[in-house]
Amino acid sequence: MKRRASKSKGVVKGAPSGFVVSLLIHAAAFMLAGLLVVFNVVQKEEKKFVPPKPVDRPKMKLKKPKVKVKKSAKPKSTQRIVTKVRRASMPDIQLPEMSGIGDGIGDGIGGFEIMPDMNEVTIFGAGQTIGNDFEGTFYDFKRTRNGRPITMSDSQFVDEMIKFTSRGWKPSAIAKFYRSPKKLYATSFMLPPLRSSVAPAAFDEADTVGYAWMVHYKGQLVYPEDIKFRFWGHGDDVLAVRVKGETVLNACWEDNNRGTRLIGGNWVSSATKNRQFYMGNNLAWGGDWIELKAGVPVDMEVIVGEVPGGTFCSMLTVEVEGEEYENNKQNRSIFPMFKTTEPNHDLIDAIFEHLVPGEAAITNGPVFRDYRSSGRTFAEKETEVLPEPQEESPMRVWNSTDGKSLEAEYISTMGDKIVLRSPTGKQLKIPVSKFTPEDLRYIDLENPPDYTVSFVRSSSQKLIETTPYLNETPPRILVYNFGAKVKQTSARDYNHELTMEYYAVGQQYLDGNKYKLLDRQSQSFALTRENGRAFKFMGDRTVQLTDYDLDSQRRGIRVAESLVLLRDERGKIVAHSASAKWLFEHLDNLDRLAVGNFLDKECKRVYPTGPKATRY
């Protein structure tokens, strides 16, 4: 008979039965706890946010604050640069009637100023876009894409440019050549004859010799109304325009030896008055008629460039169908320059300095953008007159140590007495001990030591290589740093801060009655025994002036005049030195000008004088 298995072996092989039972009990307990946790988490109700009941709050009536305004208060004079321009100062420049030109965007758009960045204005464009402009990219064909110098003859450059234009003006066609990282944004293409080195300098490529370069501009052409017009222009050596991918003007220089005109392609002008009048240093070409629908933009490209170096010119104007224009000395219409915004005074200065009067109108004509301005005209802005600065009254209120007050004018100090003059003219002698520290400080400022001040400058010279292909005298670049110095010539201590300011003024070679504010800087200091009661400072701005001959006329600016002012801590002038009396006599006008402005002997802002015509 078989024996039953012993219960002592348990139900799991190799483990006591008690241990197994215990294990099962604990596992069941953990499973039950887990189910409870999961159950609780899943079944937990989400709390709902119940907004509080609205509370009625009592309303309070607010009273208007009352502010007392003194009727005698006078506004402070402004430092805006606004100049009254008299036509009589420009007898050779005829500005046709200006209409529809404003200073803002117009109603409903905000009235913003649409101006290039005036911190950097060149006739090749500004350093900041305003939206309705043309982005310019500078190419140097004498360097590789990485900037390595290569040999590039004038004929090779022409061949490369022809490849570029024949391949649809695609940048990829000239990708192997150097492209400047700096962009300029042009609102016009009015570059009268000047030295070909100016383009590289405008794009911060001053070390680039002024030949075999090109600037490619891209933007959009738009007008607020339907319009039919055509371009007139001249390029020395390269000026061509495309609209919607088609050439509408080839105004490149006609040179049978170099084939420069082939850069603009096989386009042929149909203008009846083609090449019958001068723009710059050659005869102008007329373009194809262009029709624009109101507010509909189309793509437009412009290329300008220089082949052998020397003189460069690129002038683009427009003729609107049906419009009548004033005639110039050539008995030809003065067409307005192409522009996408009204030119400001700084840009007009840059153009007028090189433009023969009557070869193009700068401030009138259509403005190619998709809105009309409703602001003031350019002429109205230029003739705005600022209020004259108010002279400070010599009368002041004096407070004595015993609490009394007196209105009077300070006259002098005599020993231990202060001499004052009352509003009725009566002289009063009051002991020094009666005056407060504040009044004594005023008296000390009214009695500054004696000083001598003078203008100082340092200069160097360099020549700019313009081309190896022409026998010409390179332009001279004169590099200046200006400054001022002061020496106290009386021995007494003067423990107050002083400020010294200098003005450096240049003179136009083309017109000895036109000047230019080249630099203006100031610095504060104190004269002490430790520094020998003397101080000198040099400005941190380097001024470069170009000097060259073009069309038998000397161009550029020379350093001519200077003014140095020494002011106390109140701003009152305590010493000055002027090379020309009219600078100090018209200081109020001078202070309204910015560096770079042209001025006359009344220190009022004027336009520079352009060169005389030499070809007709």
C-alpha cells in the first residue's frame, strides 16, 4: 500500500510551506493596497473654480487737477538744425517749383519721417534702410571672393560685366569676386562727376583702388497713381536699369576701344532727343517708356560702376509723359532726379557739391513710392525760423545772512564790500559778511581769472591710387585732428569746473564764401596748481579732406577758420579765441548747425556751390 506524501514538504519544492503561505498573504495585501491607490487616484474629482459674486463698488467723482502756469515762463531755445535758405545765395542754381513734397508719411499712417540715416549719408546711399529704397551691394573685381588680390585689366572687367548682364544680372555670375559685407540703401542715383575712389570709401573699402568695381542695386518701383515715364541718364562708365527683368535704359559710356557700352546689352534707345544734351561729363541717353499702375510694385535693378578709374559719374533722371520742364543753358529740359523719398538737406549738399547747376532738378518731380505725403513741403521746412534765444537778465535775488532778500545786479567787489545796482539804478555797498555761501559762489564765478585759449591741429597726408591705366595726379587726402588748449595767466585759485569747446571750419575751393563745419567738440576740466593751471585736449574725431582737380577746377575743402570758447560751470563764456570775427559774432546761429553743414559768414546754413560747366 502506497504511503501518502508528507505535508511537511509544503506546496513548493525546496521551501517550507509556512514561508510560502506568508508570501502569498503579503502579495495579496500589496495588490489590494495598489488597487485602492489606483482607485483613489482615478476616482478623485477635479475641483471646479467658482468665481465670487460681483461686488458693487461705490464710484467716486474725480476732480481735474489744477496746475498753475506762470505766464512769464518762456520756452527754452531748441537745438534743431533748421535754416532759412535764401535763393539769392545760389544765383546759379535754379530750383523749379516744388509741389507735393512733404516731411512725413501722411494721414492715417503715423507721420513718421522717411529719411535716410543721417549719421551716414553718402550719394551712394545710407547705412540704414527706410523700406522704399534700393539695397546696394559693392563688388570689387580685383579681388577674389575671399579677398585675395588678383590681376584685372580694364578689358577683362568689361568682359566679366558683359557675362553678368547677359546671364540676367544674377549674382552667381560674379560670385568668384569680392563682395563687400556692408550694404548701402539708395533713394536716388544722382552721382555727378567725381573721383572714382569715392565708391569704395562709401562702402568702407577705402583701400580698394578706384577701378574695376560695380554696385548692384535691387528694389521695387511703385507710384500711387497711374503714370507713364521714362529714364534719362548718363554713366561713366556703367549705368544700366532693368524693370521687370527687362532693360529699359543702357547709359553706359560709349567706348569703341573697351566696348564699355556692351555691358548694358544690345538695347537700343528710341528717344528722339537722344544724346543731345549733357548730364555730367557726357551726353545723356533716353530710355523706354514705362507704364505703372497705381500702387502696383514691380522689380527694378540698377548697376553703376567704373572701368579704368579716374572720373566716375552716374546720373538718373525721369521724364513724365505730358509734363513740361524748365529749360537749362543747353536749351534742354531740366529733368528731376529719380527718387523714392524727398531728399533731405544733407543729401542735397552732397549732390550740389559736384552738380553743375541746371543739369538735373533735385527737389521737385515725382517721388516713387506707394503713398502721397500730406506734410509740409521741403521749402517750408527749410524756411522755418526758430525763436531767438532769450538773454539772461543781470538782475538776481540776493539773500543776506539776516534773512532779508534784495533784487539787484552785481557790479564789482571793493575790498570787503560788494557793490550792487538796484532796478532803479541805485548803487549799494554791502559787507561781504552779509552774503550767503551761495551768493559768494556766484560772485566768485563772476570774477574768473585771466586765460589765453587757442586752437590746435595736427595733420598728415596720403595719396589715393585711382588707376594704373590713366596718367593722372591722384587725389590728396589730408587727415586732421583738431583740439584746443588753455592757460591761466593770473595766479589766484579758481576752484570751479571749466568747459572748453572748439569749432573747426573749412572753406570750399569752388566758392570762397561757402564754409563747412568740420568738427566741434568739448571737454570739461579744472585748472589747478598740480596741472600748472594749463590744459590741452585733442578731439577723438579724425577729419579727412579730399583735394583734387577735375575739369580744370579745384575740388574739395580746406581748413580755414576756427573758434575756441571757454565756459564756466554755468555755461557763461569767460574767454574765447576766433580766427574770424564773424564766427563769434554769429555764435547763436553757429550753435544751431551740425558737423558737416555748409554755412555762410552769418553762420546760416546754405547749400554748397557746384562746379561750372566746361563742355557748353
